[in-house]
Amino acid sequence: MQIGVRSSEADARLTSVLLGCGIAAGPTYIIVALLQVLMREGFDVRRHALSLLANGELGWIQMANLLVSGALVLAGAVGARRLLGGNRGARWGPILLAGYGLGLMGAGIFVPDPAQGFPPGAVIESSAMSRSGLLHFVFGGIGFYALIAACVVFARRFASLQRRGWAAYSAFTALAFFITFAAVASGSKSVVTMLSFYGAVAWIWVWHAAFSRTLLARSRVRIDVKR
């Protein structure tokens, strides 16, 4: 009996660690990206998407950032699945979060094409897209839309639990990110579009960290109860 209790506590602690990875994903991505924005010569948030940081001699930093952040999101998704069990949203929510993690990792493997004069010396516009650039765009799109869908799934879950604040937060996050990402994907390069997308990226990472934090708190409660 004691062995079973210890095993159960070990499972709960593993779940907590995985959810902790989910919490760390957003801060990791934002901090590393922000440092690059401040340090990389020629990078301008008014014209350049963060994905362009994967180009140039220091491009490996952003590639690693995407891979590590994606792996942390994936771990958090596994933790969410373990905790939610058979509850509403327990199946598709974590699957979609995992899709976002895999999308980030795929975008980290395939480098986007230089554009808008970055890195310095790159052409301002190019009508041709390389295979790597295309796959970067595809993986990024899959990841972003998977995250939007996850917000919708969890908004419905929170609504069913009468947690209206979280339901509204999740629904607004999905809508705002969809609008800004669609604007960028359509080819709009206006300053308003770019800065709005930057804001949406930061916002949705905050949502992801806060959501993971709520699950982690629930996981810790389970550990305390079992004691």
C-alpha cells in the first residue's frame, strides 16, 4: 500500500515538473528574443518578424530558442494531459498545445528566408521562397493555429466550469491572436500590423504561462491531499 502511495506521489511530482516546463516556455522565448532584438544589428521590430532572427551568423540563437521553447511547450502539454485525465477538453486541449510545441520546433529547424533588409545586406523583397523558408512558414502557421484552437477548447472548458473570467480571457486571446496573425500572414507589413502582432505574441505567451500555472497549482493540491 505504501509503495502505491509513493508511486502516486511520484506521478504527481512528474506532472508538476512537466507543467513547470510549460510555465517556463514563454519567459524563455520572450527573454531570449528580446535580447536579440536589442543586440542584433539592423533588426527593427517595426519591419521585421522575430523569425528573421534565425538568419545570419547569430541565427543559431533564435533557432535554439524555438527548439527549446517548443520542447518546453510539448512537456507542458504532456503534463496537462496527465492532470486533466478524462475531463472536458482533456483530449484535444493538450493535443493542440503539443501541436504548438511541435510547430515551434519545426520552425526552429527550418530557417526563414532573409527579408526586409535583414540580416544587413539581404534583399528588401524576393518573389521566390526557398524550401526551408516555406517549411518554416508552414510549421509556424500550424503551431500558431493549433495554439489558437487550444485557447478556444480551454475557453469552452472554463465556461463549462463556470469560470467566466478564464473563459473570457481564453476566448479573447484566441480572437486577438487570430486577427493579428492573419494580418501578418496576408502580407501586411505596416508598422501597426507588426507592432500589434508583437503585442499578441507576448499576450498569448502570458496566457500560456498563466494557464500552465493554474494547472500546476491544482497538481500541487493533489500532492498535499495525498499526504
